Amino acid sequence: MKIVTKRTWVLFIIVAAVAVGGILFLVRSKQPTLPLKKGAHIVLIGNNLGSRMMNYGHFETELQLRYPDSNLYIRNMCDGGNTPGFRPHASRKSPWAFPGAENFQTDLAQPSGSEGFFETEDQWLARLKADIIIAFFGYNESFEGAEGLENYKSELDAFIKHTIKQQYNGTSPVKLALVSPIAFENLSKQYDLPDGNQENRNLSLYAAAMKEIAAKNNVHFVDVYNPTERWYFWTKEPLTIDGSQLTDAGYARFAPLLADLIFGKADVKNEDNRDLIRHAVLEKIGCGITILKFRMGYMLMVEDMIHLGLIITLLKLRKSEK
């Protein structure tokens, strides 16, 4: 009987990892992607996975570095707790994102008492002239487990059908990318947290449901559950702060994955400018949060100034390269 040495196991694991990585690269490169035109208006909506991207700025930085000549217009409307149909705001009279959304969350379908003049989700998307919407859903809803799955699928289906009929840019139907929840990282040895087994059973169910409903409506689906589950297995340092919320390093890794899966693989044009671009992006995001999450319901008219500031930064960097 042959004895398998520790060295043999290590070599086997390395070879297996390289093989899996090669297969995943080929699979990812053949997946359908959304076209990205010059001047495209990209708007992010949904839950905390998207909302916390504003803390770090990695995703927009990645896009600006990949497409420096495309003059991309990117806004983030995500907020923790948002679902396809339930997206409240303290100064918005109705929390419902589209007609009939209240039918899927009857326990929340009560008069909120909110007062103000904050625009609805559709009005905001029209104001921003969205060409592409990237929607992050599925995590909050997964707490309902298998019992809530059919209701979530119905809510998601209604959201998609409403959204893809809209012409927020005034000329053509919006393009939609639906992003699954990430996997739950097991940090139970370091902290008093769940081990993620139950959480991942639910999250995998809801990610699969999103894939099903997206295919039914011919909408682009982005699976980030399976890639992040593999990350946790191979990565020594934690990529989340509590199992569910990515760290700065986690979002830095998440950004190119998301860009690849939505728009396809593309080279970064000048890696040396990453820190400068990210600084400009974070400055812009800070002003954007002031606009979108301003609680009195008034509009601060600095949107064009924000976009102009980022354009000026990009132009200065491009000029310095010549």
C-alpha cells in the first residue's frame, strides 16, 4: 500500500487549483455580457452589498481605468434593506418601488407616515437617465428561507417586468444586470458568529431562484455566490467583517469580478493611476450620498458638478501621460 505524503497532497491541491482556475477563466470569458457604450449612464440599485461599495469606490475605479475614454456616468442608489419592491426613504411618501410591490410584503404594507417631496425610484432613474441598471438583491430576502422563496421569485419577476419596460434615458429600454448575493464566510472560530452553513443553504437557494427568474425574462444574471464561496476556501485572511459584509480587500477583489461578469474582461489602461482615480471617485461618491440620502426631501443641485469634477481629473491624468 502506497503512503501519500504531505508533499504529494500539497502538489495535488496546487495542480487542482490551477486546473479549476483555468476552467473558470474559460467559462467566464464565454459568458454573455452587456454592451458598454461611450457616455453610458450606469445606476446601481439594491441592498447593502451595493451600498457598501460607496465606502471604498473600487468598482467605479475599475470601470474608469478599463474605459478611460468612455466618459462613464455612474451613480449608486443602493441602501441597506432594500428589496426589489420595498425601497423606503424618510422623505418619500411611499416605500414601494413599482405599482403592486406592496402585494409581496403585506406585513410592511402599512402607511409609513413619511412626509416630503423626495422623488420615487422611477423618477430618480429617469433623472439620472439610466441606460444600465445593476441590481443587488437576495440577501435580505434569504432570511425567509425556503418558505419565502416563491414569494421572492414573484416579487423579483414583477420588478424585472416593470423595469425592462422603462425608458429612463428617454429613448430606449434600460438594460438590467441582476446580481446574486455573495456567500457567507465562516468566521465562527474568530468571532461569535454563525458558521454559515444555514445561511449558505438559504443564499444558494435564492441565488438559484434569481438565475431562474432572470432566464425567464431574458435578463443578464451575475452569479457572485459561487465565486465568493471559493474565495473563502482558498483565502487565508478574512474577506468579510462579519461573514456577510465585505472588507476593503474583499471589495477590491469583488470589483474586477463584477466588471468581468457584467461587461466582459478588459485590460486596465493605466494601473499607476488607480489611487488617483479612486480618490476622485470617493470624492464624487461623498457628494452623491449627500444628494441621495438627504433626509429633508429637497434636491441639492450639484450632480453635474460632481460628474464634471471626475471628468476634469481624468483629463488631467490623460494629459500628463502624453
